[in-house]
Amino acid sequence: MSDTNVTPPSDTPPYIAPSGNTLLPTQKLQPRTVVNATGFKTTPGDFDAQGGYIGQGLVDKDGNIVRGQYGNEAYAQLAQFKSVAERKNFLNRLYQVGLYQGGKPTASGFSSRDQAAMQDALDWANWRGYTIDVAATMMATELGTVANAGNRVRTTAKEDLRSVFKQTASSILGRTLSDSEVEKFVKSYNQKEVSEAMGGATAPSVSVAAEQAVTAAAPDEAAAIGASRLMDLFDQKIKGLG
């Protein structure tokens, strides 16, 4: 006898509030080869000396720059799959590279666990500079499978990064920044460490990265305070000559 209380997987996702992540505005990515950049706004600074694209636009499988960075889009991206089976197949690929952190994809593919794994995949696609379909294939090659999890990159502890960022903000601005700015820095720095481990640009020291992030978060305030401190220094030196 069939169980009439069993609800089949739904194609309509429940909304889960996302955590979100963005790269720092000045952050450049690893060079990518593009064949068409006319459909996306670029600047000369988005290309390196060899013509490689290092901007933050995302490149598709055909080499076209097709869109900007993913935001809090796990919900929307999961909803784009045409069927439950297609969505689960994709999430199984994320499971294979370890994005479920010990868990597994759910029947619907729309749980908070599924959305968290998808958001991590989107964040990974952001810093590699490719659309999610391309990035998912790259992850299988670059990250390996769950069986090879022992080879994963070790990154700086999040609590340590939070502490350095808060101390730097207090030193430069005389105040703290919002929790969202703190978490943005933490995730961005960990991504730089992973990128470096995979052959990308060398990540700056935590202190240098924190200074850059604080200044980028409040540029006018940082400049004004810096100028004020410089004037105080000059005043002290002048008084010392008297």
C-alpha cells in the first residue's frame, strides 16, 4: 500500500535567507581567455599585458563575458533547473567535491543545506571568474573528490581574520565596521589563500589585506583621519624645533 502522506520533491523552492559574499572592488582575478567582451562593460585595467581578462565579469564555456559576479543567488540558481533530477545531479557534483561538509543533497534539492552548498559553489565561481556550469567542471578537477579531502587547502582561521580586521579598523578609523564588512573580508581573504594554493596570485599578508579592506570600506574617512594624523605629526615636529 502506498503512503499517502509522502510528499514528492517540489520544483518550487522554499526561501532561505542567504549569507552572501562579494569580492573587494579592486580585486583582480586570474587571467582568462575571452573571445567576446563586447556584451559586457570592461575597462583597459580589466586586461593584463598579454591580453588576458582579469576583471570580475564571469566568462562562459564559449569564452564570452556574460555577466557580473554572483550575489545571493543560490535560491534562484537552483530554481533554474528544469527538473528535480537535473537539480539533484548537479548537487551531487557539489557533494563529490566536498561542499556539503559531511552532509548529502536532500530529496528536493532546495533545503538550507543545498542552498548553502550552492552558494559556496557560486562564490568559488566568482573568484575563478567563470559561470557556475564551467566552474562546477573545474571544481572536479581542481578540488578533487570527497575521498581526497585530506588534500584540501588549509586557510587562516576565521576568528583570527575577524580579530585582525577589527583591530585594523579600530587603528585606522577609530571605530569598528559592520559585521557584513567583517565577514566580507574573512571570506575574501580565505578565497585568496585558496587561489594562491591553486597557482594563482600570492595572497598578501593578513595585516596588509586588512588595511586595504578597511580603506576600501571607508575611503573618505580613512583619508581624512590619515591626513589629520599627518598634520599632528608635523605639528609635533615643528614644536620640537622651537
